[in-house]
Amino acid sequence: MTTTHVKPTASKQAGESLLQVTDLTKHFPITRGLLQRQVGAVQAVDGLTFNVVRGETLSLVGESGCGKTTTGRMLTRLLEPTNGTILLEGEDITHWSARKMRPLRRDVQMIFQDPYGSLNPRHTVGTIVGAPYRLQGIKTEHGIKREVQDLLELVGLNPEHYNRYPHEFSGGQRQRIGIARSLALKPKLIVADEPVSALDVSIQAQVINLLEDLQDELGLTYVVIAHDLSVVRHMSDRVAVMYLGKLVEIAERDELYTRPMHPYTTALLSAVPIPDTQRRTKRERIRLEGDVPSPVNPPPACRFHTRCWKAQEICKTQEPPLVELAPLHHVACHFPENTDVPAPAQTGAPLGDVVPDDAPVADATGAPVTPDRDASGDGEGPRA
């Protein structure tokens, strides 16, 4: 069985930003009646701000329905944002038309989640992988067939597979075909939507290692959308945690896994399976009560307060800003964990202010609440 190696992390924040996202929002209107009058909106993504440095891997994680895939589709401009800006290499592409976006498709590609549904069963592998060349009108020195065969070999497939159809391949091989197609135009940014979730565990490691090898060889930049935190730990340089359309925490991988500050992140990590029996019995298991609220009518202020064991009155009335409580570690929480730096809500400082290290902590309204946690190690936990 192929094993994955944990990707070494190095701070790349001083590097050049390839992608910058500011206040990105997507609301899907709800209409009724003969005149299709809008009566509400599904707030799928609400005010995301982050950047992606050239050559790094940023992972978006969270429960189903938190807006990860919608974010990925907006980054590739398969969906039109409601508000916000998307800058690619400093150029605003937020509302570019399909005609204007066509040349940019060379730079931004997507790997889709379902290797069975993303490949046309009526087309051969050669037609599928060679489609980007024909759509962009690109002429190659040795012909499209030669380029496609080189791509197949690059992703670990046989060049003789050129004339075969998708049904002749396994799930892992189909995903490799999808990866080859995304590499055809030598993109700068690849958005990978759950690239291994539909594959057997024995195949996942092979695809993860392939993506990392291609990144090292071709200098690719990834935005990975995933819910499996074990996979994310192997692939990422930085991790951004989403909850109900909001960004609640973003940090470098090792920092987030060893010192999560947002209660939701702590709950997610507590649900990650641990093979070691002794470590598993010693670890606290956090049970979140209730279901994820509807994005049609999300809770006011902090959207996590309906399920949070640390929630206080301020969490219901004031939305916590995303502030930097440690180097490159941003958290949106009034009462963060695993930090000696108090959040604004604990000091009485205006929300959004940077809190100094020596700021006094209020005890009446700012004292953390004792978590109601289940340390038994069994039972249902939040889906990670």
C-alpha cells in the first residue's frame, strides 16, 4: 500500500500573492409566485477574505454545506459572485464576461470531485485530455496527440491509453485523467474540489503524492477543498476553516493542528480518527449539540454561537472580526482557545482592534466558560 508523506511546511507569506480574495459573497435568491418575486436568499458564502501565495497549497475545510465548493467555483469563475473582489496576479477578474475569461482559463483550472461524472463517457481519453488545446486554439510543436500522451505519462498512466474510454478505467485512473486534463494548459492555479474523497483509501495516497510531486515539478499553486482533515494535513501549507459561509480561522498547517483557537476547529480536530488506541482514549472528544443552522436564516452575530459551549451574550449580538492572535494565525472568536492573547471581547477594546499582549482580561464577561466535553472517546462527533 502506498503511504503519504507529510508535506514539510515553510512560511511563504513573504512571497508573491497569486490570488487575493476580499469580502467574497455569494447569495442564491429564493423566488416565489408567477412573477418570481425574491422572498429571501441562501447565504452560501458571506464575506471571505484571504490570499494565496504563489507555490503554496491552501486548504478550505468545514462541514458539508459550509460554502467550500461554492467558493471554489467562484474562484474559477464558474459562478458569478454577488459581492467582493477576486484578484489574480493583481488583476480584478470578479465580473469578467465569459468571452474575456476564455484566455484566462489557461491560468486557472479545476479538478472536480467525481471522477465518474466529470469525464464524458462517449469520448476517448485522447479527446478528453486534448480538449483544452482545441478549445483554446493552441498548436503544439509535436501535435496534440504527442502532448496528450506526455501528460498521461506524467500522471502515471500509459500513453497507449490514448484511444480508450473512461469506463475502461478504475476510479483512481479516472481521477488521474482529470488531473492530466487540468494540467494541459500549464495553469498557475488549480482548484481541487475533494480530489480524493470519491476514491478508495488505498488509492487516495497515490493521488495525494501525485499532486504533491506535480506541484514540486511544475511549480503549481493549489486551493484544495476537503472535509477529510487527515488528507488536509498531508497536503497543505495553510488551512482555512469555514462555518456556514464564514471564515472562522486560518493559519499555517502545523500551527492550526497543534494549537487550534476557534472552538469549531477544536471540535473538528477532536473527531479525526487516531489509529493509536492509547492516544485515542486520552484525547478529549467534543460533541456539538444540534444541527448546522440553515444558510437561509443564519444566526445573528457569531454564526457558531448556537452550538458553541463557550457562547456568551456578546456572541449573540456582535460578530467577532477575523483578527491575528498569533503570527499568521487569524481567528474570528470572542473567546478563543489555546492563546494567552485576549480577544477584543475579553478586554473591552473595540472590535477589530489588535489587542496588546499585556492587556488585562475581564473576568465577568470575558472569562472562558468551562467546556461541556465528552472525554470518553466514543459516540458521534462533528463530521470532519
